[in-house]
Amino acid sequence: MGGADLRLLVLGGTAWLAALLTRGVPDRLLLGGLVLLALTLLVVAARGARGPMLATATAALLVGSAVLGGAWLRQEQVEVSPVAALAAERATASVLASVVSDPRTVAGRFGDRVMLRLRVHEVTGRGRTHRLGAPAVLLGDPSWSDVQLGSRVRVVGRLVPTDGRDAAGLLLARGDPEVVLRPDVWWRGAEAVRASLRDSVAHRPPAQRALVPALVDGDDGGVSEELADDFRTTGLTHLLAVSGTNLTLLVGFLLVIARWTGVRGRWLGVVAVLGIVGFVLLARTEPSVLRAAVMGSVGLVGMGVNGRRRGTRSLGFALIGLLLVDPGLATSIGFALSVLATGGILLLAPGWRDALARWLPRWLAEAIAVPAAAQLACTPLVAAISGQVSVVAVVANLLVSPVVGPATVLGLVAGLLGLVWGAAARVAGTGASWCVGWIVEVAERGAQLPGAAVDWGTDPRSLVLLTLASLLVAAAAPFALRHPGLGALGCLLLLLGLVVRPPTPGWPPENWVVVACDVGQGDALVLRAAPGSAVVVDAGPDPGAVDACLDRLGVHAVPLVVLTHFHADHVDGLAGVLDGRVVGAIEATSLEEPPGGVRVVDGVARTERLTRVVSPYGLTRTVGDVALQVLWPLAGAPTSGPSDGSTANDASVVLLVEVRGVRLLLTGDLEPDGQAALARTLPDLRVDVLKVPHHGSRHQDLDFLAGLGASIALVSVGADNDYGHPAAETLTGLAATGALVRRTDLDGDVAVVSRQGRLVVVSSR
């Protein structure tokens, strides 16, 4: 087998760098990028470079210039179009457009909305009609959920500016859609196959009937968030989205059938091309699907004769082609992961496979080498995104690899058979479901392992260290894997890492006082009472998240749990606090609203033979190093009330806490009325640390919060939440007092640490 040809990869990397220059960079810097590329070529020529080196430098200049120029033209098309001009004026317009994405339901503050992407052909506004071709995003009511991809629609609505650079405007649709032209026959055929596939597995358990369509054509609408979390932890997320693997398996299956029926020579290439086109239609012509199709095609080339050399060339061509078509892919996480995984398989897997094949069957060596190489190549970027390094990923991918192919092929067969013979389709669908049942089992079991994922910092130093370690492993692996003893030792260490959770470097910090756990959109705070022991205030929305936070802190005893109120984002994670720990008591607010939250708390408490009690107003207690006093609600507060969110929020337990001389105010979701009442009751209250009420919402008594004199403000909030938390005015108001504001959505777990008489903040990221 020939070696890798890196020249086209260099050109692909040049295209990527050029595309990155175009993202959020002024026009003058784009011009500067072109000048820089030209100067690079001149320097190379001046140093007397000849032959391949000069040719590569010249090609790099041409490729970089083409990507920069294409990106500039694309940007001009979006920003200078009549759609953008009308959006800037927030004008009402009539639009004729083609639907270029499937409708997607998004949660809004006032109910569900439907979002889809359009290609605008005609827009009428401010008395003028323009014919053009510009991308736009539509946001409409639920009636838009039935509009099919490929339809041509006419719609009236208000155009407003959009934050993204890939759309000329956001169209806020009024009324129901008016479909003026149905999708073309190929789109209707693809939708029929997708619907047939869903019907063929409708009789299976929920996880299986959701995963089969996701695996075959990327239709992941039925996948639960819990299952998606398990797949993320175990490194199996690529099975929930359209990836190059899907195309490789499906086109490979078609080629096998074609050979079996006697197709030979160039006609096999025709079958492959038709298979790729069919895959794109089935999985939709969105950027992620086109990327997957291209990377899958690279994988097919890499599987052929002289695959390593031809595969790296194809990867370079793929990078250049994709970035010329859509420079925005340069900042896409999915694109980067896809390129890294493909590159890892092409560059690393062959050497690892050959080394393992010295003492393992070749099929097993390949089954181990391919997922391991892809995982290693993606590890630094995955850590930068998630703050974790998956330890179980290689093992999980190895365990599921035997059934991924059969599940994908059987799913496709079920979708096709369902068009003509429903009973046969259900048989094939059942077979696919049995296969994905094993995948679900691996994901769920693997995610429960103590060492399934290791927390890792996302600061530059941590990521550079991880990148260097990955490069060292990549270089050393071919030599180490040749020897059975070293290979067995590596497997043993991997298994040990799965069953024994390794410590996170630098976490928890010494002398921590309080930690705001990153539990998503919710609250969970941990007050250090003693080594291995803590008071927990609120439990967040997810048992797994708070359990993992307490594990990271080494907390195995919880003498007291205080639940500020019964909203799900504060109590639904209670089972995670109690999981494997000794818990002394559970306290909560007096207002038993909403009833669903009360039932959750009481149900979990009964399993541990505990009884919930009301937090006693005014009483000061000491639990280890923690002294706490309940400031709110007042004694005799009502136990029932209207089932509205504000009343429950305003009944939040407010705690004044002191831990080793550090004073903290923990406020739950207290509303402005409650804050004002506290200000009147305790006008001279001062603290060192404030837990900002209600995830930093805009509903605050900023005079009260500013008057507390806190030097540190902690905001417990989920990333990309639908509530607009935290509000900019709240953050600005707190920062104006001189407080250091830290957020769990950006910083992960946030610890306040007492060091030599002063307070510092340390985050897990």
C-alpha cells in the first residue's frame, strides 16, 4: 500500500484557514489575507524553491484566494440583497420561496413555534417586487409543521434581521402556509421511504423505534434527551446523526448487490453515484448531509486499492470543494469532527491495524483500530466542546460495530419494502430494531460506568496538553501495539479506568467553600461541611448531573438537603443526591406548589425512609463547618396557593450561610417582591457571595442585590435556554457593583475558594 499523499491535505488546510478568515472578519482583513497568501508565494519563489514545492505553494495561493473570494461574494449576496434591506427596516413583505429544510419545532416563551429554512425567489415589500435567490429563515405557528421539504410557498410576514451570517433575514410568518407547488417527485419519494421506515418499527419499544430512523437517515426527532446524553457519554453520538458511516454502509450494500447481480466495471461507479444521490435525497440536502456524503465517499475511496494514498488525496479535494461551496463550514463543529475522524481513519488506522494483526485476527484488528483512530483524532476538540474525555468510547464503538451495518441495511430494506409490502417491512424493521436494541443497551450501561468520561479543563493549557498527549499516543501506538504484552496491558488499563473513576486534574480545588454545580437550567449548590461531607441546596433537573458533580467533589455524606421550592429545575435531580450517599434530612419550603414537584420529592424521600420537613424560619443551625439560618419565607407562611410560577418562586427558602468565615446568601428563585420584603426586614444585610435569584432573570430588585455588597455573584443557568437567562441588565447591574460574576453555562462547576484570607473563584473549565 502506498503512503499518504499530504500535499492535497495541505491545500485543504489552506482552504480551511482561508474560510476561517472570512468568519466575522472585516473586508479589509479579507484583502489582507489575500495579500498575505501572495507574499507567502513570493517568499517561496525568492528562496529558489522549484518543482513540487513551488507548485504546492502556488496551488495554496490559488485555493486560498478562491475560498476568500467565494466567501466574499456569498457574504455580499446575503448582506446586500433586497431581503436583508427589508429586514433592516423590519418591513412587512410577501415572499415566494422554496422550502430547503424539514420543519423543526422549537420551544418559545409563548408556545411552540416551527422553524425552517427558505430559498427566496421573489419578495415584495415597500411597493417594489424583487426577483432573486437569497437564503432566509422562517418562524411560524404549528401549522407550518406539515410543510414538506421541496415545496414552493407564498407567505406574508415581517422580515427582521438575523444574528447568523448564512441568512439574509428572519421571516416571522403570519397565518397558515400557502403551498403553490408541491415537492418534486424525488422529494416525495424520499419522504415516502422515510415514513415507511417509521411505520416498519412503530410496533417496537420507544428507544428502538426512535433509533432505527436516526441510524438510517438521520431522522432523530423521536430520540429522548436521556438516550442522547448516554450516546454522548459513550462516544456514540455519530449514530444519531447522518454521518459518512451511513453512506459507506448503504452504498457498500448496494455495490455488493450489484456485484451479485453481475454488474461490473464502470457500471459499479454508476451504482455508487446513484446510491450517493439517493442517500442525499433520503437524508435531506442540508449542509450536514452533504458533508456526510462527501466524507463517506472519501471513506469508500479509502477502502479501495491503494486506499491510504487515494483516500488522503480525496480528503484534500473534499475539504477544498466543501469550503468553496460553503465557507461557513469552517466554523462548524460537525464539519471539524467529521474531517478529524476521517483523517484519523486514513492516517492512523492502517498502521494500528497492521500492528495488531501481528497477534490478532485481521478483522478484529481492523474493528479495534478504526474507532480508536477516529476517537483519538477527535479527542482534543470533543474535550474543548464538552469539558470531558470519553474513556468508554473506543470500547462502546467496538461493541456496537458488529450490529451497526446490519441495522442500517435492514432499516433501509424495511423502508423500501414498506412501499409495496407492509408485513415484510415490519419483519425487516424488527430485525433492525433487535440490532439497535444492543446499541441502546451498550450506551445505557456504558454511561453508568464510574469512569465512562473524565472531566477535562477547556482552558488553552489543558487543551494543549491533551493535544500533545494525543499526538504522542498516535506516534507510539504502532510500536506498542505490535507486542501482545503491551497491547494487553493497554486494554487492562482501559478497563481499570472504566470501573474506577480517575480524579479530575486540579478539581476540586483545595479549601473550597461552595460549589455551584453545572446541572443545566436549574440550581444545585454544595456547601462543604467536612471532608467528604456537604450540605446540598437544591438538586437541579437531572439526577445524573448532580450525582456526577457530587462525585467530582468527593462527597459521600449529605447531612442536610434543602430544597428552596418545588419547581422541577430544583427538585427533579433529588434521586441523584441520594444515590449511594448517606443523607440525614430533607427540608423544603412551606408552600407545596406545584403538586408534581412535591410528589417527586416525597417519592424519592420514601425510598430512603426519610420524611420531608419545612425549613424552620429564623433558626440558626450548624452542620460541620456550615452555619445556616432561614431568612424566608416567614413563619406561618401559607402551604397552598395559586398554581402559578411566581408564587412558588416567591416562596423560595432563602438561606444566610457562613462557612469558615465566608458569608453567603442563597436565594432560590426569589422574585422582586420577596427581595424587597427581605430588604425591608434586613436593611443592613451584607454578604461575601450571592447566589443570584432565578438564574439571573431580568425580574430582580437590583437595589437590594447591589446593597448586599457581594464580591462574588454566582449564576446557575443552562446553556442556550429558552428563557433568556441570564438577562444582560442583571449581569450589568451586578458587575457595576464590582462583583465578579460567574455562570455555570460558561464556566461549568464554579467553586468559591478561601485562600489566605481572600476569596477566589475556580471553575472546572
